[in-house]
Amino acid sequence: MARKEKIFHYIYKTTNLLNEKYYYGMHSTNNLEDGYLGSGKRLRYSINKHGAENHSVEILEYLPNRKELAKREKEIVNLNEIAKENCMNLMVGGEGGFISVEQQHNRAICAGNAFALKLKNNAEYLKIHNERASKTMKENHRLGKITYGTFLNKKHSDGTKILMSIKAHERIGEKNSQFGTCWITKDGINKKIQKDSLNTYIQDNWIRGRVLK
């Protein structure tokens, strides 16, 4: 027997009144007075720490059904939104309810993207994050929780890979000794040239990149 759809479907915004951090979500209910504040991980932590009384919930939009609700949440809770410092959402919207392993994997990538974007665009947040990470690493070494061989035969998470990629791109700038250059190859010969002369070499049948021997 199919489950009967709820009467009301709406987008809400829950705000921590003490620090102005906020969370967007979608909710379907038969009772508009059910006291629902949201179920996000950071939001639950905020409620447990500061108390439900220090959070306010605002209904932003009503939608006709669950499908349209999820579609609208995805538009509001996008990657740029969850990258904002005060936003407590960890992933883009539109995927409420049961999620498969594949969806969990996609959410992890999305969360990693948002976190990496915040690190890239917020210098103060990046500084605090690096200081905390360094402190935690040193403390774990001191306590013997990690050693130089701890990472052996392990793999980086998708989020970590994204962060590593962004950090690598950040190193490509005018202060980098390789700035403005690229590798080209032809007939097994590799050569590094200035990028502004690349087209000339391409016309002479050189290919961008290099062959590793």
C-alpha cells in the first residue's frame, strides 16, 4: 500500500539566534505546528549545544508536492550557498530521505567541494583550519595515535583529494618558478617552453605535454 503524501510541503530556514548561523531544509508534514527545526548534522549539534530555544525557524516557501519541494531546495541550497561561513548545510539540497551508497558517495564529494571552496575563498577560515589541523596532528603524534607509517596502504577520501587538488592549483602562480611555462614533446623529445610561444611549436607538430620515460 502506497504511503499517503503529506498535506504541507515547505522550504524552511532555521537560524541560531546567538551566532546567526543558519540552515536551509525541506519538510513535509500534516501539522504546521509540529515544532520541526531540521535534521542537519551541524544543526543538530547547534541545537544540542545552544538549546532549541535559541533557534528560530522560518517558512520561506510552500510547494505543491515532495518532488517540487526537492527541486526547489536544490536551487536554494547550492554549492555557493553551503560554502558561506554562516551556512550550516553540508551538502546541496534536493536529496532528502533514504539515500543509496552512490548518493552517499556523491554527497561526500559535494561536501568536500563546498569545504574546499570555503578554504579557497576565506583566508581567515583557511588560517584557522590550518592551525587546528597542525595542532591536532602534533598532538596525535605526541600521543602515539599516528606515526609516519600510519597512512601506509590507505587512501585519501574524496574530500581530501579535492582539497589537495585545490592546494596544488594555488601553488601555480607568479611566485612559482614554473609560472608561464609548459612542457611539449615531439619524436620522444621533451622541452619546456614559455606558454606564449606554444602556438608556434604546435604548428611545427609539437604536442603539449611530455612523455615520461
